Amino acid sequence: MDCGTGMYFRPSSPFLRVFAVSACVLTLGGCLGGGARDDTFALSAVAAAEGPSAKSRQILVPEPTALNALDSEQIVIRLDRSEIQYLAKARWNDRLPKMVQAKLVEAFENSGKLGGVGRPGEGLAIDYQIMTDIRAFQIETNGGDIARVEISVKLLNDRNGTVRAQKVFQATAPVGGTGNRAFVAALDRAFSSVTGDIVAWALRSM
């Protein structure tokens, strides 16, 4: 196991793999990040989204739900359908669901199509909630390195508790290069595409 390369690692035997991942979790350093020398990354500004005006509507964007593997500051590498690891010497600058929430709020605000956009606790009179679940936010290495982002979205009518619409959004992007920056740039492109699609769909569905 070599955790100093800035890349994900893959021990040769199942026992070594489990031991290596466990050791890194316990130390909060090395392979799974958390050390002082980790590269820290943020998601960039999202792409502009098209859609009809909904100036009479105010929406709430709660923090997305996610499985434990994604509900952290670690950057996920999926080696196959059942095995994941984390990108070495790299981390998000906050928990992934919190970052996704912030960028969704920014994307809806940047559209200029809504009467108001808020987070829980901000006191808006809400018409709809944008309920999201992060199903994938990872680099996949089986068959070539690609970034995959998948987010399930429900448009919830806050006044009567019914689901107005729901849809799963997904995008991929090839990793164009090597190293941590290339991995994160691909994730950023896939997420930007998904975010733009979510905003446009929500505006049409209100």
C-alpha cells in the first residue's frame, strides 16, 4: 500500500484491503485524507439553467440525504459495484451533502426565476421544498476513469405535503488527466450538468 502518491490505492488481497482502509480511518490521515497535507477541494459555481419564470414561488432547499460513504468530506472512488475506497491526500472542504445543498441554493438563486430561495430556519413562507438524495458522487475505475453524479429529487408541495413531481438526474464526465485535480474536475463537470438539469426541471414542474 502506498498512500503517498496522491492517488487511490488497491492492495492485492482482500485481507490487506480491509486492513488498509480500517487503518486509514482510525488515523484520519494517510489514504483517506484528514491529514494536514491533504489537498482540499470545493465545487465550483454551477452552470446557468433555463426555465420558465416562477416569481410567485418561494422554495426551500434542505440538506440532501446520503449514505454514510458519501456523507463525509472524503472523495469516493468506486472500483466495482461492491468495493469503494477514498481518494488519497484529498478531501472536500465540507461534508458533501452540505456542499451540494449550498450549490443547489446558488443555482436556483442565479436563475433569477424565483421569488425566494432559502435553507431551513430562514423563515421564508415556502411553496415547495426541493428534497434530494445523493445516490452517487464518485470516480468509477471499472472500464476507464469516469466521474458519475446521480441525485434523486422530489418537488414537495409544502402547503399540502404532496409530491408534485420526482425524477432521478444523472451525468458522467471523463477524467481528463491524472492526479487529484483531474478527478475533482471531472466530478465538478458532472455535478454542474446535474444541477442545471435539476433547476430547469423544477422550474417547469412548479
